[in-house]
Amino acid sequence: MGLAKKNENNRIYFVFFGMLAIGIAIFAKMSIIQFKEGEHWRSKADSLTIKDQIIPANRGNIYSADGSLLATSIPKYTVYFDPMSPSRKNFEKYIEPFSDSLAKFIPEKSASEYKSYFRKARSNQKRYIHIATKLSYTQYMKLKSFPLFNLGKYKGGMIVNQVNVREYPMGMIANRTIGYERVNDDKTITRKGIEAAFTDYLTGKEGRRKVQKMSKNLWKPIHDENEIEPQDGYDITTTIDVYIQDIAHHALLSSLEYYEADHGTVVVMETNTGEVKAISNLGKIGDGSYRETINYAVLERQDPGSTFKLASYLALLDDGKADTATIYDTHNGVVTFSNRRVTDSNRRGYGKISLARGFEVSSNTVVTQAVYQAYKDHPKDFTDKLKTFGFNGTLGIDLKGEPASYIPVPGDRNWSKIALPWMAYGYGILVTPLQTLTLYNAVANNGEMVKPQFVKEIKDVHRTIRTFDKEVINPQIVKPEVIKKMQTVLKNVVLRGTGKRLYSPDFSMAGKTGTAQMNYGKAKGGMYYASSFVGYFPADNPKYSCIVVIHRPTKHSYYGGDVAGPVFKRIAQKIFTDVPSVNEIKDIESPLPKAVKSYKNYYARVKQSGNIMPDVVGLPAMDAVAILENLGLKVQTAGTGKVIRQSVKNGEKITKQQTITLELS
């Protein structure tokens, strides 16, 4: 009996001391974790529930030369509700009116359903309830005024995530030049145009803040002293004149539609400075309408055809190889080089005519004979001369992707016996419309070739960061007397040459028509025409140069003087007739006051109540449309220019998807 009791006591002691040992081990491990490894495990826990979040900076605005808004970032707000933040007293006091207001604002649930939903969330201690996504500023301010939310983010439980969405008040006009930014499916960002070229200035500097994980993929901002505020990007003032841009866009669109062409481009440049005042690139899309899809003016290299004859004439005259009075026989409109025929559009030819007259009537036989006779023994002299005009290189413009023009030179694999005469009238070479325009602008500018400019200034609110002054590529491309002769010849093209249908006694123009065969080396079905006109106005004291190129016109005509010439004339005519004096062009040297006024005016209307019609009379159409669409309205416009009448009066109540008609001047 005694032995059994002793064994039982031993087992009790064994269990006791075993449990004591386990307890001591647990205590020791807890002490180690708490005091020795505590910092490590606390930081590991924080890394799973707390992280740094980037706060994107507001991207800078893009303005036209006169201060009109071309691109801006509009804030969008996603709102959550933390039902645990309000005190019990405030929650009970305001949950019913809050639910009533929310049911009217977002009618996905009834007021009673919202109330029940929030009570249940509070009882389950949920802290991140989604309310709404991508609200406009107007909608956000309205939601912020609701009972409970108007107590503030701590007492009211309102949690807000803001993102900025890029908007373009001008819509598709000059879209490929102003550019855009697009977030791709893989989260990378694609940018084009000025948005891409100056993204380092526009982007600004990101901020940082800590966020805490509330549930799967939901993070709540933690506002503390470590938060770094973002620095907004700089604003950019472009050279674009919205008035001239509107003229150019609609003139090009009208011609494309009438001739049922595939695509086209137009560029208007200020002669002395090289500032691009308008650029439009329109291509036909699937439904038959025209949109800005590719920047043809900058990116599309092609055989320029007859508009390149200017370069050939400048070389001949400057090298003393011929004179405008030199006579050439057009040989009944056909000449042959290495068994390859060059023909004139007039199949009977022009008889014996001067070099100047050959340019006026765009004779291929005259220019090919002149260049071949002058340079056949030393063709490199001709190609070297073309290089001094900027060919076989790029202009070095700010926009990305400009290809180098291409001119074959002796020794190249593309050089042949016919290369020299074919180059003389614009074939076998590749040049962009902007590169061609730059040469014509140099002639208009008395021989000084300037670089095309798209941006005038980069600035923030308080100071100018960078200005873009006139850049001279070549101070004198040929002798001054050569420039004078070609200015006279270009003027005569409109007076009595291939551009005579464009002549107007009310204003003078000078330029050259072009009708180039495209894909001429391919099968019959592949060949088509590109119609062009390039020149400047007024002819005697040029203010602007302009190029128009229209590809694949399929109806009515395909000649440059018929298809592209009227676009050029309409642009020149509208500028002359609608502006009181071409010598009184808007002051574009100090656009900041109007830019600031436009910006404030735009946002003053954006911030109005979401169910009240704002007053948009007097605003440019692009600003008015952006404001009204941001309020959820469907906008229809009649005419062009500024708003002179709105179908819904200022102050009237409006509803989502309501149609509003704006009458424009």
C-alpha cells in the first residue's frame, strides 16, 4: 500500500515539474520575443498591415498661346465610410438623415437598406465601407455636405482617395500634337505629343503617406507627420492659336469629306519665329468619319512630288547653273532618261519656256532637264546642296519620333542612272510635310531657316522655368538675290500658274501645287495620288507659311490645286477677313494673365452644384463642353466659337444624362 502511494506521488511530482518546465520555457520564449526579438516581429507585422503609398502629383496644365486651356487634370474621388469612427451619440443621431441623403444621391439602395447596412457593419466592426467611385469635384463636395460626413474625416468617418484624370477641353482638335496619356492594362503609361515630349516638366514630384490594410485590397490612409505632400507639375504654354487651329481643322475636314480622301494634314507656322500656330492631322476610321489618329505632319515620310521643285530651283540658281530666264524645250511633254520617261501633266507640253515659267506650270520636263544638265557629271554637288537645306536629317523638333528625311547620294545602293532627274521633281526621296514647310518658310523669311516650335514657355504659378526662343537652323540658305527671284516665281504660281484658281484680289498668296504619285512602283491597284499645296501669305510681307497634304482623294479631282489649294486659301482668307489686321495679332508674349483667368473661370463653373445648370455663355466651346459633361450632361453644339446661348438657363435644375444644346458664335 505504501509503495503504491509513493509511486502515485512520484507521478504527480513528475507531471507538476513537467508542466512547470513547459511554463518556464514558454515564459522564456515570450520574454525573448518581447524584449530581444520584439522590434523585428513588430516591424514584420507592420509590413503586412501598413505600407507606404505614393500620392501622385497633379500633372501640369497645357495652354494655348492666348491662355486657353488645352489639357488639365481633373480630380476624381473614391469615397469610403468608417462606421466605427463616429461616436455612438453622433452615429445614432445622424445615421438616418445620412442614409436618406445617400439614397437620393446613389439610389442603389433605399434609405432603410443603407441604414441597416451601416448598423450591421458597425456591429461587426467593419471600418472600410465603399460608398462611391470616381466622383467629380461637384459630386464629392455634395457628398461631403451630408449629415455625419460634414463632421469631418475623424468624427464623421469619411475616407477619401483622390486620383487625377487627364481631360482635354478641345477634344480631338490637335489631339496628336497636344498628345495624351493612357494607362495600359499592364499599368505602364503611354504618352504622345507634347504630353510625352515635356512629361518631365508636367509630371511633378510624387508625395508619400502611410496606409493601413483594412481588408483584402482595401487600404486606409494614415495621416501623420511622416506624410510628404506632392509637388505639382509645371504648366506649359504652347504656340498653338486656338482661333487659327479651329480654322485649319475645319478647312481640312471639309476637303477630306468632299473628296472622300483617306487622310490629310495641315500646318500653319509663323514665318519669322517658326512657331506652329495650328496643326491638324485627320485620318478616316472604320465608320467613315475622320479622327486624329497619327501625326502625319511630323511622322509621315513620302515622295513630296512637285513641291520639292523649290529645292531644285534654289540649288540651280545659287550654284549659278541656270537662271530663271534660261529656256528649255519641253519636247511635247515627254523627255527620256535611261529609257525611262518623264512626262508633263499637259500631254502636249508647253513648247520652249523659261525656267521660271516651268515652275509656274509645274513642268516636270523642264526641271529634270535643268538639274540633269547641270549636275550629271558631279551629282554629289546637287545632293550636298540639298543637305544645306536641311535634307537627309531631322529638324530636331521637340516632339518625339521625327524621322530623318532621305535623299539618295552617289554610292548608295538606291543610287541609279535615273536618281538625279527623278530627285529633281520630288521622287525617290522621303520628306515629311513639316520638313517641306520649313524650306518654304525659309524662302518666305528671306532665306533664314528657323526651327519649328511647338512650345513657348514652361512655368509654375510664381515664375518662368524655361522659355523657348527662336532657333535658327541656317541664317541664309542661298544668296539673297536667289530668294528674291524665287519669291517672285512663287507669287506668279498663284497669279498665272497651277494655283491661279486660288487667286484673290483681296489678299495675296504665294506657293506651289503638288500632285504626287504614291506607291508608283507597285501593282496598278496600289498607286494613288497625294495632293498638296505649300506656300505663305501675304505674298509681299509674309506672316504665315502653310502646308496642306491630302492622301488618296477618290472623288471629283486629285490635283493639288483643286484638292489641297482651297484648304490653304480658306485658312488664309479666314485669317485675313476675320482678324481686323494681320499686324494686330494677339499679344502672345505674356499669356499668363489670361491663362490664370481661363483656369479660374473653368474651375469656378466646375465646382458649382451638380444639379444646378451653370452659366457657360461667353466660354469657348471646348471649356463649356468639358464643364457640362463633367456634370453628367449630354452636350450638343451648333456652330463654332464661343457660347452665345444655352438651351437650359443658368440656375435651373438639371438631371443626369439630360441633353443640353449650346449655340456657338
